[in-house]
Amino acid sequence: MNSKLFITGICLLCSLAFCQADEPKLPVLASEQFTKGAANWEPKDPTAWKVVKQGSESFYSMFKDSSYQPEVRSPVNFALLKEISVSDFVLDVDMRSTQEVYGHQDLCLFFGYQDASHFYYVHLGREADAHANSIFLVNGKPRVSIAQQRTDGTNWTKDWHHVRIKRDIQTGSIQVFFDDMKKPVMTTIDKHFNHGRVGIGSFDDTGDFDNFLLRGSVHKPKE
């Protein structure tokens, strides 16, 4: 058996078990292994993304630099899940950095996305500073770090890593987990955006994504 397939299969089962035990009221909204392509995704620069198939496995690859230029200083290479706007959620995904090692080597997850200048993102960077390895708010101006607790950096290897975000809009809680699903690597409280789209990507690096699982409450606009 292919080792990657076995490991990611176990990760997905564990994610499902954990979510079902920890968040029993949150239904599955999206589950992606990319075996049928990436029609459910909207990349900012479609030429920078592709589905890679290796035997029976598939993953979504952000394989080159993006030409997208945001209005305010914020990530330039990411893809959003189409149509779904979510409030409370648990997002699980396997991520692998393919970038050469440097201080701001990163992959990111996006949520609360309203438009190109209003959203949150989690930057999992190798070294933490004012612009890396934190939870960021983009609110009509260049991104601002809002993490109240975080680690000194993310230990990217060439292997796959499992990442989770948990969002509770009533309390404003945002928790980020990296490999260890019991102890968060970043936390904060913020209530700027209580719903929005979610996504995967990087500030300006490359990487791969697989076994995407979103559980949550769908936000429905008031008529």
C-alpha cells in the first residue's frame, strides 16, 4: 500500500472521529480529496494551481507564483471554496510546503472572507514576527497580526502536515492546530467577521493541499 495514501487515510478518519466527538452539531459541508478535479475551487490566479495525480492519489498543487495583486497588502496566492459562506466551523486539511527554506516560508488558510480587502487568514510561517506565523486580519488596510498566543514558528518539513482551524462566532474564538490536535499553536478572540468563505494558499510561496474537510454552519443572508 502506498504510504502517503495510508497516512492521509488515517488522518482523514481521525479528523472525522475528532470532529464528530468534539463538534457533534456541525455537519460536513465540503470534503475534497481532489480525485475528481478542483471544480469547487476558485483560485485568484488559475494558472498557478493544478490537480496532480500520482497513481490512485490526487492533490491540489499551488505550484508557481501568482500574478494576483490585491488592493491592500495581503496574500497573493490562494484559492477559495466556491459558494459556501460559513459561520461556526472546523476546517481540517493536509498541507505540504514545497518552498525552499527561508524565514517566512509559509502556507496559509483563509476564512471569514467577505471580499478582496476584508477577511482573516492564518499564516503558518517558519519564523514568527509582526508579519509571519500568526492569525491576521485584513480589514480594508494592510494585514494586521491579531494572535493573542502563538508559537515561535512553524516547523515545515518536506512531509505532509495536518492543520485545523476551529471558529466559534459567539465567543469570537479562533484556534489553530498543527499536527497536534489537542494543543493549539495559535489562539485569539475577534469578532470583526462572523461569517465568510474559506480557502487555502500562501502569502507568496508554493505548496500542496489534500484531504480538505469543512464542518460548520452555513451562513444564509437575511432576505
